[in-house]
Amino acid sequence: MRSIKTGAGLGIFLVSVLGCGHAIAQDREDYKARMAGAAAVMKTDVNEAYRQYLEIRAIYAGADVDFGLGRAYQRLFQCEQAKYYFTQVMVAYDLPETNNTFQRAVASFDEVSSCDGWQQLKLTCEIPAGGYVMIDNDRFSSCWSRPYSMPDGKHTFKIVGADGRETTKVLTFESGKAAQSLNLVLEPEAPAEVEKTVEIERTVAVQERFNPALYWGLIAGGVAIAGVGGIFGALANDARAEEQKWADYMGIYSSHPEQYEMYKKKRDSANDDVKLNHILMYSFVGVGAAVAVTGAALAIVSAVSGKERVDTNTVSTYVIPNGDGLSMGLGVNF
């Protein structure tokens, strides 16, 4: 009887051991699959990789998980959290210094060890559906509300839409400087040029060789210019009368030297006015006559010449949308 109990107990023990071994093997495979998935998604979405590492840590805490979580924080530019998890790898798991994960944690910690003084960035994003953000070489599905600790130097920020359109900003950071702000928004798509042609036919007409407005304008202008010359002629006549008046006074006051000289100067001035007005009169009359004669000549030539036929031309209008509304243009084909 005792041997039967002993055999039964041994059987239960073996089943338990085998069952635990199977469960451990299953857990190990699940752990490896989860870690490989998080590492792979880090290349396409750092936010999602961060989420997956948090899930893994809730189930399988360990040095490799903490290192992966620290790397996710580092790429999210959350350096204090990154330093915490790198430190966990180095001190919480009693890893030998020759361990690969330990060495990687030390190297990564050195990269962020001086981040306390890094310049901060307040980043906001308006990511369209299907779009994403790139910071340097890392891709993100969303932007954090926490400030970003940016290493010194230039960093590229790019927002990309589902259709491939993108907007890029480049900022320079320097330790110790005040925080910067950036609202990363996809610039609106430039409106496509839409061209609409409207055919407008001009009426076929018969016209004179010279436009009537041309020769009538010359004739009228010439007469007007000659009229101005007539005004200067009238002024010359007035100046001639003044000259004669002062000459008469000279005869009256010939025995009075002072008065005589005064009237002589006035007579000479009036004589100068007569000469000047005559010059202006003849100039304007001459120019006016020449212009009027030219107009008359064009009128005669136009009257005796054959008429010219105006060919039909096509006028095109173009309507093109732009950022402020619509632009309209005209084109003529000759």
C-alpha cells in the first residue's frame, strides 16, 4: 500500500515539473516574440515601441526590457526617464561588466548623462490621418505634451501627410538657452492650376488706312498750337503800344535828363517784350501750321487709299485658382 502511494506521489510530481517546464518554455517564446516586435516597430513608430515595452515590462521585468524602454525614452527625447532605466540595467540586475546589455546601457547612459542643461523644446503637432512626424531619423505617430530635451546642434522636424506632402523645419539647439516652441503643421496643398479657355471672336471690320482720330487730332492740335501763337501776337501788339507811349514821353521830357532816361529804359524794355512775343508767336504759329498740315495730309491719304480688312483674332481668358482666390488673364493669338 505504501509503495502505491509513493508511486502516485512521484507521478504527480513529474506531471507538475513537466507542466511548469512547458509553461516556462511558452513564456520564453512569448517574451522573445514581444521583444522582437517592439525592436522592429521602433524603426517605424517610436510611440508604439514605447507602449509595447511598457506592456512587456508589466509581464516580464528584466535588464533587456529596461534597456529597450530606456532607448524608447531616449528617442522620445525624455532624457531623465532614459537615464533612470539605463541605471536600472547597470545596478538592479547584478550583471557582469562584460555583459552585452550592461555595456550597451553604459554607452547609452553616457549619451544622455549631461542632458540636465540641454535646451528644451515645446513641440505641438497637427498630424493628419495617415500621417506621421519625423525627428531627425526617427518616426513618430504623435507628439508628446512633455517638453523635449534636445541635444546640442541642428535637428530636423518633418511632418508628412498620407499623400506624401511634407513640411520641414530645422532648428538649432544650444545648452543653457531658453526653451523653444514649434508648432509642426502640414502646409496646405497648392491649388492645382485649372485652365479654362473662352473663345471670343472679334467682328470682322473694314477700316481706313489711318485712324480718323489720328489725323483729326493732328489738325485740331495744330490749330490749337497756332492759336497760342496768336495770343503771343496780341501780347506783341500790346508791348508795341507801350513802346510808342514811352517814346512819346521821351519827346516831352527831352529837356529833363532824369525823366528822359527813365522813359528811355521803359521804352527799351517794351521793345524787348515786342521782340520776345514776336519770336514766340512765329514759333507757335509755325509749329501749329506744320502739325495741322500733317493731319490734313494723312486725312487726304486715308481718303484716297483703299480700305483695310481686319482679320478675326481669338481672345482667350484663363482662370487659375491661387491661395487668395482666382486669377484671370487674357491671351490673344495672332
